[in-house]
Amino acid sequence: QIMLTQQAESLWISPGERVSITCRASQSLLYTDGKHYLSWYQQRPGQTTKALIYHASVRTDGVPTRFIGSGSGTEFTLSIEHVQPEDFAIYYCLQTLKSPLTFGSGTKLEIK
Amino acid sequence: QVTLKESGPGILQPSQTLSLTCTFSGFSLSTYGMGVGWIRQPSGKGLEWLANIWWDDDKYYNPSLKNRLTISKDTSNNQAFLKITNVDTADTATYYCARIILGYFDFWGPGTMVTVSS
């Protein structure tokens, strides 16, 4: 199965700063259609899990432009510019290229 | 407006069968390209994908749960189901259903907590 590694279990930053969360796959997530099957999700206490990014870099409807997905092959990054108080949450990457689908272990964004 | 909501027994005993229902609205599981998946999360831990079912009744399972999973759907009533046989304490978790489209889970339910305890 494809393993996803999110190296950082936690990241401490101050509101207004920029942060990058990385996700490394054990093999390329590029499909023959030219898309990478890597998506990002946000979990906040008491809220439903929210999809932020799909195909590595496409923001889902309504997601603020400060959330930026990038990367290709096996290395992917979720960047958040000018972090807002509501962005302190846990972020997961997910690959849907091959079954079984696999999630990264999650990165918790914490207030410094 | 797409919504999903999970329901389950809350608590059950080891060796029993866990039956979960996902009731959704705003889309049809008979529409080309549409799917519903099940994901679970033990308290304080990460997400684990369990199974997907597609508009054409194609099904995919996480092999880590071997042959314990069965996913199904009732298209006319906008529901999807997951059964897990022979549960034990390791199956204690919050269980989520989510719509899958374009290769990602775009809408998630709030989850239902399941505790396996004797």
C-alpha cells in the first residue's frame, strides 16, 4: 500500500505567520490523466471534517485563498498564508490513487 | 446542499456485528461517478479508510480488516451501510461517512461514536 508521511506531528506558529505542512508519499501519486490524487483535510473540534484541497492544488469551493496546495510526484505541501485563529486545527493528507486509500498521520497546528 | 449523517448502535459487545447507516441528501448514489466511503478515527488518533461503494455498485475494502467488512447501499432511500463483523475493543472509534467525487471526500458527516466493551 502507499504510505503517506507527515513528518511534523505538531507545528507551533503565531497568528499572521505563514506555515507549510508537508506530506511525502512512498510512490508517485500521478495518474495517467495528469492529476495527482492527493487531497488535504482540516479537522477542528466540534466541526465536521473539511476538504481543503484536491488533485494536490485545487481548492474546494469556499476555501479561503490563503490555503495553497502544491507539489508533485511524491512530495506535497499545504501552505497557509497569514494564519487565522480558526486555522489552528489538525491537517491530514489522503491519497486516493490506489486502494487501500491511506491518510497521513496528521499535523496539528498550535498557537505559539 | 449535500449532507450526510451516520447512525449506529453506540455501544456493543466483543464478537458482535457492528451495523452503521449513512443517510445522505443533496445527491444520488445512482449518479455516474458518485461514491460514498467510510472512515474511522479512534479517539485522539488518526483517520483510517475502511471502504467505498460507487454508483455502479463497485466496492473497495481496506484489506487490513480482512473479510470483516461489508458495504452496501439503498439508492432509493439515499443510504449507505457498513457492517463490521466480530468486533473487538480495537474497533472503538468515531465512524464517518463521506461522499467521494473527483477522487476526494468532498463532504463528511459529523460521525457516530462506537464503543466496543464487555
